[in-house]
Amino acid sequence: MSRVPPPPRETPPATTDETVASAGTRPLHGADYRPPFWLRNRHLQSILAGSPMRRMRGAYGLKRIGAVSTGHMIDGGDGVRLHGLHTTLPGTQPRGLALLLHGWEGSTESSYMRMTAVQLLRRGFEVFRLNFRDHGDTHHLNEALFHSNRIDEVVHAACDIARRFLPAGGPPRPMVAAGHSLGGNFVLRLALRAPSAGLQLARVASVCPVLDPARTMLQMERGTPMYMRYFENKWRESLQRKRRLFPEQHDFDDATLKLHMRELTEWLVQRHTDFGTLDNYFDGYSIAGDRLAALAVPTDILMAADDPVIPIEDFHELALPATARLEIARWGGHCGFIQNARLDGFAERWVAQRLATTLA
């Protein structure tokens, strides 16, 4: 186990886009990501990451390779129902199963979910994209609200997915997992719990994961307001939808919905969790400091030094075991890592390449 030092100040070695794009014979590293000058703004990167053009690019990529997706209801335990998409390439025998987890207020159809699925399918995986509770078109499935400490149902769902698509008696195939942002936090907690849950994860990859939610909240409050407004608006829409579906269970008024992020989160904690205080709630899903030191599953983490949402300092303070590797790219914004005007993504290929090392 070792503390992760800050990245070097010098410019990473020059690598052309063509070299990186064709780097199927050597590992991709964070230092390989060198976007053109016009793409080195962290806000532009972060905005482009979730743009409609990227979502369309992801949908087109799946269609172009002939991918077929089918919806499945997944058991989250204790009566919890989650939904996701299982995607395969007809006529091919998958060599592994990849589970993908989206970020807060994302879904199975987020751009990075689609584009990562394309990269994984090309490398021989079948892919399952899981919706968290109250994400995508799933608000009607469960009465209780989503919150970030609902890791138990995600672990249970991962085990259910493994049972369904990696049945006993079939040919041995590795199961891997990846996540972005809050999904990156969830996938790292999934890896921590996998051994005790009997889930055989061969490897996980995490892009720009939330490490310390309390410090992330402060970063958003002190940073560029557009990120806070974006998440507040998305969350309010989600809560409004939940209220319409379950008016007796959720009778909060419009004044509650007008609260700012910190106050609204505190309301959630006090009314809909057993944590009591905001600090306890944040501590419940923090993976900062030495909390990842017990990782037994091989793990890769990719972070951008210029991420405007998640403090880079949290990553310098991480204590990681020998089974985990952290790479900090100089650019990338929050889950961006856009390479060119076509909106190709470095992170999606980085994830797929790292997870593909588990294939025979």
C-alpha cells in the first residue's frame, strides 16, 4: 500500500492522435491523452462530455457494429427492482461480461455508457448497462428515493447479473465492471465488497470517481455555478417525477424543491435515510484516504487534473494497494477526455483496453 504522489509538473511525452487511436498493441496511459489546444479548456471538455452530439455518436456507434440491446429487470434485494440493458453482437461468442455504471442523474443511455459499450463489444465482451434507482425511465419501479449510499442494492444487482449471464456450468468467462463519476465511486465500492458477496470480479475501471463527497460539494459550491445549477435542476426534475408517481409517499412541497444542493441533500438525509446528519451521510459513501487500501480486485483509476467538479487533491491523498493503479491526465475536465471535433473519447478506449486484459 502506498500514498499516491502528485503528478509530475513536466509536460507528458508527446503522442499524436493517430498513434493513440491505433494503440491496440500497447497500453494507453493518462499521459497519452493530449487533446488539441482548442480542446484543453476543462469547461468545454465537461460540457461536450454529455452533449446531445455525443449521445447520438454513441447510438450510431452501437448501430454501426450491429449491437442488439434487450431490457432486463434486475433483483436489487429486499424487493428492490432495477433495470438495465444487456447488449451483444449477434453471431459472436462473448469472451467476457462487462457491467457499466453511470454517474449521478445519468442513465444507461448516457454518451459515455454507449461509447464505452461500443469499445467493449469490439473487444469481445457482452455488456450490461445498469440504471441506478430513479435514473433513466425507472422512477416507477421503487417507492423510496435514490441516494448515494444504496450500495447494497447495486452489489445485489451485480450478483444477479452474474448469475443470469455467467451461468454455472457454462464456459468460464471473466466479469469486469466500470463506472464514471458517482458510478466510478460505486464501482470502487462494488470492488471492495465483491469478495464477501461472492462476486468474482476480474478487474474494475473508474473514471473521475467521487472520492470525498463532502469536499466535492464544497468544490461545486465554490466553483463555476453552471455545474451546481445543472445537477440541482436534474435532481429537482427527478424528485418532481417521483412525487407525481407516489404522491402519498412523497408529499414534499415546492418550497423543498427550491432548496439549494446542500440544503436539499440535508433534507434527503434527515427525511429519507437513517444517517441523521449530512456529515454522516457523506462519510457513508466516501472512499477517500485509505478506504480503498483493502481493494483485492485489480483496479484502474483515470482522473483529470483539471476536473472542475471533483478536487484533484483528494487523489494525491489516496492510499492504494499494489492491485490498484491511478493515472492522472493533465486535461480532460469532468469525464470528458474528448480527443477531436468528432468527439471521440480517450476514456472509453482506456476503460475497454484495461478491462480487456482479463480476456484469454
